[in-house]
Amino acid sequence: MAKRKRPKERSPLPRALFFDEAADRARSCGSKDAYPSEQHARATAAMNGMADALNVYRCRYCEFWHLTRRREEYID
């Protein structure tokens, strides 16, 4: 019989106390292509046939535009 996995214990402290800006910056724009405008980002997505699958957002760190698969209501 397989062992049951125990649920992870949740921290009693709010997530904001664990915020690491350097890690968030690296995750947000470290490996992504940056576009100078929203139109450039949308055009790139369209040229790659991904206009329906990708959304664009302005990065809070580099002030350029990036593409993401996240739906718009979950972006910043």
C-alpha cells in the first residue's frame, strides 16, 4: 500500500513578509524578451502565431513590456 502524503504545513505569517525583491525581479524579467512598447510585444506574439495564447504586461522593474501565458486578471 502506498504511503499517504501529508499536506504541507502553512506558515502563520503573511506571504508579504517573505517577499524577496531580487528573486521576483529575476523571475519577472530576467529571462524574458523585453519590448519597447505594447504594440511591439503584441506584434511579436502575432508573428509567432501566439496572439490568442499570450498576453502582454508592463514590467514593474524594467519598465519594458513582456509576454506571458497568464490571463490578464492575474497579472500584477
